[in-house]
Amino acid sequence: MSGRVQPRLKIKQMEKLSIVKIGGNIIEDQASLDVFLKLFSNLEGKKILVHGGGKRATHIASKLGIESKMINGRRITDAATLEVITMVYGGLVNKNVVAKLQALNTNAIGLTGADANSIKSNKRPVKDIDFGFVGDVKEVSHTAIDKLIQANFTPVFCAITHDGEGQLLNTNADTITSQVAVGMSKLYETSIYYCFELIGVLRDINDKDSVVKHIDSNTYQDLLEKGIIADGMLPKLENCFDALYGGVHEINMGNTSMLTQENDNFTKITL
Amino acid sequence: MSGRVQPRLKIKQMEKLSIVKIGGNIIEDQASLDVFLKLFSNLEGKKILVHGGGKRATHIASKLGIESKMINGRRITDAATLEVITMVYGGLVNKNVVAKLQALNTNAIGLTGADANSIKSNKRPVKDIDFGFVGDVKEVSHTAIDKLIQANFTPVFCAITHDGEGQLLNTNADTITSQVAVGMSKLYETSIYYCFELIGVLRDINDKDSVVKHIDSNTYQDLLEKGIIADGMLPKLENCFDALYGGVHEINMGNTSMLTQENDNFTKITL
């Protein structure tokens, strides 16, 4: 309308997509969940939610007389445990989250990886340990997920995938998040928000004010060498850089308040 | 290509849509379910599946120490029972059906009425009996369901809806079927297939060869007067005629073999 000629060759900007992951600590606390779902609903633009399951499944399993089997501190998903996980993650948690999001005018649609054939996994091969019905993500259908997004639905994934041959598989929610993000990066400028208990990656685990606000591939090496990234944070960060090398735009780690515009006290990770 | 002029004004034929409902008897028997899912997968054209839950929920509830409350022979859905229903129908049954359909190359997507805001209900008002968290269908979003169908997904509904305010509600699967069918009739020539234990409406309950192959609004009155439609069949047939008056094209009642082309020994109901 200004009469100015628009430049003809303008690099087409990809639309933004946010993928938010919440863990059991938020899922299990009704008040925290309600606060989070409001923040998530208010998040502008296209988005996806991924949720873990938390201890509810263990609790219900034990009530049903199903023992949690652990080998070397790692949980084994036998057939009975998979049934409970399917009930709790895929049913109870997922459908209640969807209903609550609908009440907040977010048109959510709850999914396992079997739904819309969105995430296929391989049953983890038995080496030293037989993990049972656990899946390692093989293929994310970004086109299937995008059909839902284009129809203005907000996908809500639980931590279950399938092998394409009728078998559901228990799958790590962090991995689902990063793999879905890598897949969606073909179509969108995709950012991940990992919400967890900490406010971010801390220089000093005892000092909540020591958040490392930005990590890139250079500072990452430095933090590794200094032992600041260690233990449980190590696989998380490795997972993050895999996702970034896979095309994800940026990854944010912190508690749920990072979803508000006011808070910048969290860790942003880029290449 | 033949050079003939096609008539310009041809009434646009609506595309066909089949809505198939299966009950607990099929859901609970793995072999029957597998046979049915193959038939359903082979069904040509656009389709929707609606499944009930069966006795699995009651069984798991009792294991969890939740008593099934009945008043005047009718089940009451208290908060604990709703949780079990959400786990079993929305999780265990729905997600396993979806995974099995994927293995049969049917791109299924499992839904409650909360997902995609597809089916809204009113919590049943308390009169003589407080049924608890039971929903009476208020609104089917045929546009939301059609977005999924247009994206080549096959919706698989369990018997749960929501009130739009964050509350899931236990809802009769037959009613979901007929209400979804009425909604979809705005866009498709919609047929319902109610699969149940009987091979159809029988003239003589003791004679399996006495199937009434066609019921319309005239013969319906006749069958009512003769007492052939009575007891449990009465509300089912009333429900059918409500759906037909609501725009549904035709309704078929029989066992799952009616989904094959070879079998015509079932009851077809039209206006």
C-alpha cells in the first residue's frame, strides 16, 4: 500500500514451532500442572507438548500387584508394566491434559506414536539387559504431525511409540521430544523447551543464581572439561546437541517460568 | 476422451462414510478383535471406528479396590471409576486398537471427545439418580472430525467425551456412534454398522435364521406392535430411527461378518 516495490527474492522465513516437554514432577502435582497448562496455552504460535508419566504408573502398577523390575538401576518394561504405562500415560494423564487444554481454548489432540503413525520405534535389542517393551525412535513422520498442526490442532504426545507391527513401546520422553523436533525442523524453525525441576544448567549445583544462560558448541566443551556438565546432565546435553546438529534451531532448559516473556533466567543452547 | 458431452448439471453425490461400532464382546476376545480389525481395515472408503470398553474396566477397578456402584441396575461413574475408564478405554483398549490397525495399514488416530474438541457433552443432570461423571452428547464437531478424515486418518473413538471445561465424561458408545453419524451426515452419505452378538434383529429370539433383513419406518411400527422389537432392542432401534431422522443414510445391525460383501444375513434399517 506504500507504493514501494517489495524485493522479489526474499528468503522465505520458516514459521516458528515450539516443542515443550514436561516431566513427572509437573504431571503429578495438580497445581503445578494447572499453572503450566495456562503458560503453555498462552504460548504464541504453533506448538507441541510432550509429557512423561511420572510415578503414577509405578503406584498403580504396585496396586495391581505388578512389581517394578529393575536391572542395574534401570527399569524393565515387561508386558504387564507396558499395559499399565499405556493406561496411565496414554489414557489417564494424556486425556486429562487434553481436556484441560480444551478448557483453555487450546485445541489439543492426544497422541502416542501409533496414532497417525507419527513415531515408529525399534524394540531395543537385547544385549546385556533385556529392557522388554522399550522403543528406540526410528522414524518421525513430520508430514503426519504437520497435517494435525496445519489443521490447527496442538499435538500432545505421551511417552509411547509403536513398532508398526502392532506393538506399543515405552519410549523416553526426552528422546521423543528431540526426535520430533529434528523431524519438524524440516518444516519449521523449531525450538525445544525442556521444563524440569532446576532453573537451568548451574555452574554450582548449590547456587541457584549460577545459571549458565547460554551454551554453544564451544562453551559446551569448556563446561565439560570443567566438570560443570556431568552425571544426569551429560546425556541430556548430548541429546540436545544431537538435536541441534539435526536441524533444531535452539533448545531451552529451565523450569516452566521460562515460558513467560519476563523470565530470562534459564539455559539457552545453540550450535 | 470419448468426445461425448458430459451433462453439466449433475447432482453432486456425497462421498460415502462408514461408522462401525464394536462392543465389549469383541474388544475382550483377542482372536475376535483381530478378525474384526482385518475386516474393518479391508472396508473400502472413508471410515470411523467406535469401541466400547467391556468388562476389562470393571475387572481392573476391582483389582484397584474400586467397587462398581450400581443404582437400580445402572452403573454409577464416580471419580475413581472415571479414572479407570479413562485408563482402560482411552489408554489400554484405544491405543492397542490403533497400533493393530497401523499394522494393517489403516492410518488410525485414537480419540476421546476431548481430542480435537470433537464431541462435547453435558454432565447428566441429577434427578432421581446421580449417575456421576456421565455425559449426554451435546455437540459433535463434524468439521474437526472431517479434518482428520480429509488428512486420510481413520478416527477411532472410545466411549469418553468432555464438557469443554476440563472434565472428561463416560458416554454410551452407541450414542456416540449415532451422534457422530448424524454430524457427519452433513458432509457424507453416512452408514452405521452396529456389530453385536446377534446376527441381526430376530423375529424369533430362538431362531437364528429368523433375521429381519430390512426395517423401515412402516415395518418398524408393525414389529413394535407384534412385540418382536422389545426389551434391550427397543432403545437401540429408537436410537437408530433418531439417527435416520437426523440424516444418517442407513444403519446395519448384525455380527462383524456383515462387513464382508458375502454375507447379507443382517438387519438393514432405513427410513
